[in-house]
Amino acid sequence: VQLQASGGGSVQAGGSLRLSCAASGGTFSDYALGWFRQAPGKKREFVAAISWTGDITLLADSVKGRFTISRDNAKNTVRLQMNSLKPEDTAVYYCAADLTYVDYASPIENEYDSWGQGTQVTVSS
């Protein structure tokens, strides 16, 4: 499975961005997807995840109420809508695929098998 993230950029605090991740290879509807981020000097952290069907979603506490994850199985795409952005959201954002054949949304980085290249999000105050 190959993943290609896009949609990053620079925005002022309070603004919005929408990240997209296009997948190829495998059967898109058979795997869960997640978003993680890594800020300079920090470890990569979980942001959001969504199950095969999209019925199960999981968000990190730090983004609840501001971010939304969704998937379009017809277009092999997962999206992360980010609203009310804060400077602390500044990071490189990665999409990842969990190829385990279970309808679940995991926050655990090690459970993801394939990773995209990352897209930079910068939020200025």
C-alpha cells in the first residue's frame, strides 16, 4: 500500500486546513487509516484514526472538537479536516494504513504498516 499525503501549508491561528491522503495498492476498504504528527524535537504522536467502514473514529484529546477524520472508499482517500488551528498544531502530518484485517481504529503507531511521506502544517500566532 502506497500513501500520498497532501494539503499542508501555512495558516494563522484560528484558521483551517484539510489534509488528504490518497492510497494505492491493496483494497482500500479493507484497512483502517490514521493520521499522526511530529513536531520539531518531539516524538511522533497520534492524531486521528478511522476504521474500514468509517463507523469507528478516534481522535486525540488535543484535537477533539477541532479535527474531523473521514474516508471516501470510492476515491481511496482519507481526509483530516482541521479547524480552529493553534500554533501547537504545527508539525509534519503523516497518514498511515493499518493492514490488520480487523474493523478497528487504533491510536498505536506500531500497529500501522504503511506510511506516507508527510505534509507540513505550520500555524502562526
